[in-house]
Amino acid sequence: MAWVQTARPRTATAFAEVARAPSGPADSSWAHPEAGLRVSAYGAVDVREGASLHAVLENLDLPLGLPARIPGPWFGAAAFCGALGPDWEGFSPLRFMLPGLLAWTEGGRHYLAAFGEGARQRLDTARARIDGPHAGPLAVAARVRVRHRRGERERWSALVSRALAAIGAGALDKVVLARAIDVEADAPLDAEALLRVLEVRYPTCRAFLVRGSSAVFLGATPEILCRVEGTRVEADALAGSAPPEHAQLLPGSAKDLREHRWVVDHIADALAGIADHVHHPVEPRIRALANVVHLHTPVVGRLAQGRGIADVAAALHPTPAVGGVPPGAALRFLAEHEALDRGLYAGVVGWVGEGRAELAVALRSALIRGRRARIFVGAGIVDGSSPDAEWEETELKARALLDALGARP
């Protein structure tokens, strides 16, 4: 049973701090600032884990009494591919949770919902905290430095060259390579503060946070894996990138258009197997962010009879925007050559509810553990790519997190 109430906090900050004490910071957060939506989920009263994204999403029991527009109530994430390595200690490769307490703001109104045994008591406690004193604004640690690794650029160039050789041999059309940038602060990093900075700087993105037992994974992603409202399903094709000052050149770039078309075709074909009336614009749009611009094509359809959210997510993940083309060959290449523990990076993150879901591709993201953070970025390699240009693209994308952290070279 769900207990739901509206709330009237004295300040927005008071509401944001609703469960920092005594239950601690949010286990999961989700925000779309442009739409006026911000959600925080606290404490798991039910958990679903497993090896199959389809099976887990198909097995999410929904509480009775849910309001029609509630975001969630299930929140979670899935890894890019398979198991997690030691860098991701404390996380599950596939986990969705039903929170004990959900606090969200939408359209300028504040709401609380509680689930499971003791729900009413948790709701009353949360309301009391809203009316009481709160911690006030958070701050990101002031001094953060990039930890450069010797030979990193040379290793990247060698990896891109191997990918280009595979493309030249006809084994691949495209493969998306990722790299990590490590930073260290002079004090423990405040994940919640960093998330707020990302929300302000990237209001059109989905800002997310997933808390493990000893670390936090967060980011601000421009790419939606799927958005489901009843039978309507929409997915983002996001591939092809340039600096903002070159935005006018991007629609005429044969290389970027080719890379983008593969992603559009894959998503449209995947949805065609589970949805009717699949369609998309003929020409891509420009998706402009503060530090980079992308080619973007929304792909829309209507779910076929008997199909649901689990079918959509399983059909789309991972897309060629984070894996490659052909998908199977690209994933095998990455497993053999990339030597990076992607973990939840480029995986799935978001929420699922009653006939509704919003699941994103976990990009522009970082793994935070104490004073250290690992920032993940990637670039699509196709015929015509160059190691230096792709390196610069990853540096450009990394600015989202590096600038939010105030990191110095």
C-alpha cells in the first residue's frame, strides 16, 4: 500500500534535505530540471536483482494506491554488459529497488510517498523533518586535481588504431571506445552537491545518482534509452558530436551522419519488433549542451499488444551509441581490447512505474569513492576517425564533470 501526501516546506532546500538525517542521503536520485522534476528515493523495502534486464523489469510488483503521475516507484540501474569488476565494489550489476520513502518535486509542488511496512510512520517522520532545521546549501570540495596516468594517450591511440584495423578488415562498422579520467580532492567529495551543480548546468539532461554500499555513481546524461507512457514509446538516437563552435558544421559531416544513421536504424529496427507505427524525422536535429553538441533523432512508436516496458528496455540495451555495429561483434571487440571496467557506465539507469518508465543511458558520469572520482567518457570510432580527434572528443565530453568538480589539470 502506498501512503502519499503533498508537502509545503518552508524552503526548497528543506524539502531537498528531507531524509538526510536520520536515514541518510538518498539511495537514488533522478532529475529533469527543464521539466521541473526532481526525485529522491530513500531506503529499500523491496529489491529485485538478477542477470536478465527483461526478467527483473517484468517482475516489479507495484504497490496499491499509486497516484497516476508518480515517478517510479521502482528505481535502479543495470551494467553496460555483464558482471562488475573490483572497481565497482558495493554495487550490483542489475538492481531495482522500491524505496521506503520517495520525495519528489514536480511543477513547483512537493510530494511524499512511503511504501512497505511502517510507511505511515516514515511519512510522518519525513514531514516533521521538513518543518524542522536543515543543513542548508551543500558545497563541492574546493580543490580537485586530475591524476594523470603516464602513457594514457598512447594507449588510447593504440586502441583506436586496433578498432580502425578491425573496421578496415570488415569485422566492424563502428565501435564505441571508452576511457576513464581520475581526479582526487583534498576532502571527501559531496556527491549530492555535485549532482545539484550538474542539474543547474545541464537542465535538459537527466541527472541521476545511484548509491552503492561504499561509493556513488552519478551523472547528467543527454540520452534517453526509452520513455514509456501507456502504449507510447520513445527512444533517443544520439550519435555524432562536435564542439559548440562547430555546431553548424555537424549536419554536413559525412562521418557523423553515417555514425548517427547506424544508431537510428538499430533503434527503429529494434522497436519495430515490439511496436507499431515506428517513425522518426528524416534529418537529425542538433542537441546543444553547454560543452558539446550532438546529432539527435527521436524514434517513436506504439507498443504492440502484450508488449511492455521490459520488452522495450531489453530490445534496446545496449544501443550502438555505446556499443557499436554490428552489436555482437562490437561487444566482443570491447571485451577483448578495451581493458576498462565500465561497470554501470553506458548502462541503464532510471525508474519504472505503472505503465510508465523513463530509463536513460548512463553517460557523462562518474564513480565517486571518498576523495576520488573516476569520470567515464567515450567516442564512436568509424571509418575516417583519427586517434587525436577522438581523444579531443572525449576531453570535450569530460568537461561536464571536470568543470562541475572545479578540477584543475
